[in-house]
Amino acid sequence: MNTIQTIIIGIVEGLTEFLPISSTAHMRITENLLGIGNDDKFSIVFTIAIQLGAILSVVVLYWKKFIRFNEWQFYAKLFIAVIPALIVGKLLSEKIDSVLEKPVIISWIMIAGGLAFLFIDKIFNKHTIESDEQISFLKSLQIGLFQCLAILLPGLSRSAATIIGGMSLKLTRAAAAEFSFFLAVPTMLAATVYKLYKYNNENGGFSENEIKQLILGNAVAFLVALLAIKFFIQFLQKHGFKIWGYYRIVVGLILLLLIQKGFIAI
């Protein structure tokens, strides 16, 4: 990976991390189009690690939420919600990585998720929970279980799985989106630390160039995500999920066409 490729992937991550369109899928496809091979082990680590940069933008934008040290319930809810993802991620890490290398599978999951998004707003249209303070510990765990769907089905989108999970539990769109953002912090922190630790042990450390790429990619993703978060919250409240459903279907079909034509490796 060179500097231009790193910046492009960082921009893609920052733009897509909080949209229900799968940042991982977009980054893997972008890498493929940029000529970065699926056999590049560092690129898989890079795809996970730079999500932390985007996630840290949540801490900056919602810093008042994260310094409520006298309100232990907030942290307890995040801890409870992240446990299922930690267990599933640990047990299925190798299999998940092998799926991420298969754009054709990601394409079909994009399309299937898009079809579901066309009906989400009508199905889950009764909301009684408007803030994270109203979310119970049980509902936190249930949202955490929804997050596991995104781990098991790369291309589904972590934010989509948790937001829709929250809406099914009677959270408003905004409350579900915000809790999804908060939950992303411990989730992606744990995933990043694990991936970096594993890669470091298996490859004898990171090269100087790889370290520079990680720093640059995270910085770009962080800056772009700062702008994307506010846009998404406002857009979601006004328009809902249907437009993202159409987007996913179109992108999924385009990806299948590119794969069929040989522009993207299966």
C-alpha cells in the first residue's frame, strides 16, 4: 500500500463507518479496485485498525457522554453490550477473515440487507425510548447480540445491525444510532488491539512503512468521520432507511457485475 491508497481507504472508512452500508465491505472492495491483493495480510489488519480512527470521532463529538464518571450505568451498559461481540469475534476470527476475502459473498449480503432496509421503517415504527438513560441492561445485551450479526455476516454493517436492533426494541432512530456509536468505541478498540497484537506476534512486528500507514489511515478516517456522523443522524431522522436499502441493492448488483467481468477477484 502506498500513501495515496492509504488516504483513499481512510476516506472510504470515515464516510461509511456510521452509514448502514458496511464500511468493511466498502474498504475491501476499494482495496481490490486499487490493486491491493486479498493475500495481503496487512491490508486485513489495516481495514480493522483504521476503524478505530473513525470511532474515536464519536468520543470527541460526544465527549460529555464519555466523562460521566458518576453515572456508572452508562459504562455498564456498554460493557454488557460488547460482551457478545468479543466472544463471537474471538471464536470465529479466522473464519470471519476468510469471508472478508470473498467479495462475491459480501455482494449478496449487501443486496439482502438492502431488501430488508426497504421495510424496516414500517416494521419498527413504535418508539418509546429516546435516550441511552432509558435503555435497560437487558436491552443493552440484546443490542449487543444484534451486533454479532454484523460480525457473522460481513457486508451487513455493524451500525445497521445495532441501529435496527435498537429500533426493534422501541428505541427512536436517533437514540438507536447514538447507542450504536457509543457501542462502537469498546467494540472497535478491542478488535483493533487484538488484530494488531496478533499481526505483531505472527510477523515479527510492524515495518516503519506499515506504522506510517496505520497512523495516516486513522487520522484521515477520524477527520472524515467527524463530518459524517452529524450528517447521518440528521439524514436518518428525516429520511429513514429506505434510501440506504436502494443504495445497497444497486452497489451489490454493480459489484456482482464487476466480479463477473473480472474487475474484482472472487
